[in-house]
Amino acid sequence: MRIGVTLAILMATTSAALAGGGFEIVIPGRVGVPVIINGVDASYAVVEGDWGLGKGTHVQPTIYGGRYIDPVPKVGHYYPSAGRIPGYGRLEIEPPANRRLPQPAESYHQSWSAQSAPLPAQSNVPVDPPEIIYAPGDNRRRDLRPRGPQNLPR
């Protein structure tokens, strides 16, 4: 019985150690962003090879099912840094050096500025006010009784 348990443990540990040399299926992290490996779009393809940061050696990976990506795309845009003239579009003609120049433009100057808001106006309240301030107004006596149908003035 002990030999059977030992053999089972030995088989389980060795199979986990040999599992690292298989193949991988590449799934992109974002939709529409391809995974490029050595000029080949490896999105949803099978990649075989012992490579990566976790390995001590770098072997050229084999990609099954990927498609070749052209490093210089054949698009209708003009990139001046590529050093090629555009296939179509506006024909730029350099004017001669001895041509008649237009009149110089009139001078123009514009400026902006910012400042704090003006201080509020000084109030009429004294700095050290008395304890009671009498409000100005008429000195008529007001009737403070509640108004109702029985208390209407006659």
C-alpha cells in the first residue's frame, strides 16, 4: 500500500514539473488591439516556444495561425517623415526666389489682464457699536392684537 501512495505522489509532482513546455493560445487584453510577435499578428493563434521573462533562454517562437503584418502600412495618408512623395493630392509648387512679395501686414497687439474685485463699500456701523441699536422709522404705535373677524378695527 505504501508503494502505491508513493508512486501516486511521484506521478503528481513530476507531471506538474513537465507542464511548462507546452503551447499557448494568445488572447488580446483589449478588443481591437492586436498582439504582434516578430511582425506577425498572433491574436487568437497558437504560439509554441520556450520564451519570455520567466525563462533563462530565448528561443524564436513558432506561431500557428497568425497573419503577417506589413511594417509600412499601405494607407492613403501622407507621412512626410517617410521620405516619399504622396501618391495623389495637392501639387506643391515652390515659388521663385525673385518674385514680388506682398505688402507686410499691419501691426497688431492684444493684451489681457486680471485684477481682484474692488473692496466693498464701508458700512455705517461703527467699529465699537453700543449694546442696543434703535432702528430708525416711524414712531406710530402698532396694534399687536391678532387679526380675525372679531378683532377688526372699527
